[in-house]
Amino acid sequence: MSSLVGKSVLLVVSGGIAAFKIPDLVRRLRERGAAVTIVLTEAAKQFVTPLTLASLSGNKVYDDLFSLTDEIEMGHIELSRSADFVLVAPATANIIAKAANGLADDLASTLLLATDKRPVYAPAMNVRMWLNEATIRNVAALRAAGATILGPADGVMACGEFGPGRMIEPLEIVDGLEKLLSADASATDRPLAGYRAVVTAGPTREPIDPVRYISNKSSGKQGYAIAAALAAAGAQTILVSGPVDLAPPDGVSVVRVETAVQMLAEVEGALPSDIFVAAAAVADWRAKSVGAQKTKKGPKGPPSIELVENPDILATVSKMKKGRPRLVVGFAAETENLIANAKAKLNRKGCDLIVANDVGAENEIFGGDKNRVAIVDKDDAQQWPQSAKGDVAERLVALIASRLATI
Ligand code: C5P
């Protein structure tokens, strides 16, 4: 199955009792690496609060079509088009009827009319409503328009009746989305079939003593999304990952490491490859000596820690005399003079492309689901618009494929 890492899901929640399962669904989507934006109908707010969903999704929850600020911030058309998936869960008989007939009298139904994606519905309703002629017609119309209907399951309903109508479980919905992604991926071209790729991602963790370490705020999301996109494009992909909270992307072999020295050794072990992408935020320094026991607080005050330089993995691979990958891509996290600093880094490290991102505090790149990057090579710099990390990954992989085709 393909991975949801870096994908964005617009989740429309309509007003059924199954809405109580939506916090769990949001949690599971995020666990798989997806970014979730939620739209609630007025009825859904009776079952689940915008505040709960905003804190679980980490994003603003939308519920008012006519809010001027939302319209300025992000119009409803944009909201429905910027997502990779539009998922309606639970999908009541009412929202299914509105969508099947093109009604648009609130934000949720307007989005379903405006989207250019083929929505996925997880219906939840009373068994008689599900088996009603009108619902059968409406579901058939949605299917005919390309929608996917996941479920419903048989079971005892909240109202006490038995039969089809229960929303399928959050995990089954997430699996359903991943299956759809796989089907899409296998239907499209695989321009990197036959290529090998090595990717680094996440932070490194440099021990000071058995319980303390130096690390950084890298979430690994961008690197994981790149590995997922490389694999989806057909490359045999090895991801050398520092400690992160992400599931391995489908089709990618993940090697987990802690320190920069281990990361370099595993990268060297994974080569040769055609492509090397260094997305890891490798710690620049490590403690010169690591205490065998936990350092105790004492009368002498805080200890000083002597640091030594870590190996530069990107520069080491870029400057390999024999067996250098054909395309080496580095990252530059900068807080000022983005392009100029990225160009200087390209020369210093000897790589072919730099993905430069502005990690100034206001941009929330670290840990966030979106990224705004500039792509720098020896001749050129192009700024890409802010988009989901999955989209940045796909665009980067398309660029890698076209470069490889011409060198
Ligand atoms: O020098 P700086 O850390 O800014 O360079 C960033 C780029 O170099 C990233 O691609 C990062 O993965 C890579 N890097 C590395 N090994 C290091 C330091 C950085 O591979 N020790």
C-alpha cells in the first residue's frame, strides 16, 4: 500500500452519532503522516466540538461558509482543491443526498460541489435509511461520478436496530485511503523504475551520557515524504532515519540510527545508488567523550561539554571519487539570505541540487505539514509555492527523474 505521509486530507464531518469516532480517525490519519483539515456541518457540532478537532488536527476547523476572514484566508474552492483527498466521515443520508444532487447550502456541501477531487464517503446511518430507495439512488449517483464509498458495516446501531449502516472503523477508513493511493500510483507512470535511491531523514541524537543527548527539532516528515515519493515513482529506496515518530513509508526499506557517525556508516553501506537525498538534520557536533554514568549535579556547578565536529554525510557522498551517486540532493535550512546561502552551500558540499527552506520562526517548517522551498542548482534558483510536504516531495521526485533522464 502507498503511504499517507505528507498527504493532505480535507475531512468533512457531518452530523451522525458516529462523529464520536472522528477524533480517533484524525489521530490515526496523523499517525500515518497525513495533514488533516476539518470542516464541520452545524449538525456535526452536536456530536463533536471544533475545539477537540482543532487540537487533534493541529489545524483551524472550518464551519461557516460566510465567515469573511475564512474567505480571505482560504476560499472554499481553494479549501476543496488544495487537499489530496476529500473524505466525508461520517457521511449521513442527508449529505450524501445533497452531494448526489448538487445542493450547496452550507460550507460542507459547497466544498463537495466545488472540489476537483473524487471524494471518499464513509456512510453512517440507520439501516432503513441506508436501504431506502432514495439513498440507494444517491449512492449509485455518487459512485457513477467517481466517488468511493467505504462501508457501511453491519452491526447493532446506536438506535438498537441491526443491519448495514454503521460507519466502518477509523483504521479501516485509513487503510481504504492507502489502498486508493496505491491504485493511483500503480496506474501512473513509474519514471524511476530500475533506479536506486538512498535518503537520510530526521534528526540525529548525540549522547552526552546514558540519559542525555543533543538533538534538534526535525520531525523527519519531509524526508519520509521524499522516500515515499521515490518509491512510488518506482525507485528501490533505502531510508536511513534518525529517531522520529513516523511509520515506515510503503515500499521503502528503513534503517534506523541514532548518531551522525552511525548514519554515515549506514549510508555508505546502502550505496551505490543513482540518487542520494540528504534531508536529515544531522547534528553538527557531538560530545567528545560520552560519560559512562549519568553526570551528577554537584557543588562544582554545571559541567562543560567539549564538542567535536561530526562527519558531513552530504559532503562525503558528494565528493566520493568512486561510485558517487549520479544525482546528489542536499537541504539548506536558513533563517536569512536563503538563495545566496544555498548557492554557497551547493559549492561547499559539492552536491547537484539544494532544496532550501526558510526556517525562520514565523514559517513553522519544523514539525509542520507544509513547506516552502527554493530549488537551487549551479545555474538557477526557483522558488516553489508553499504546499504540503507530500506535494513538495512529488515535485522534487519529478525534477530528479527529469534530471536523471538528461545526464
Ligand atoms: O551544513 P548544513 O547542516 O547547513 O547542511 C545541510 C545539508 O547537509 C543537509 O542536506 C544535511 O542533510 C546535510 N548534512 C549532512 N551531514 C552533516 C551536516 C549536514 O549530511 N553532518
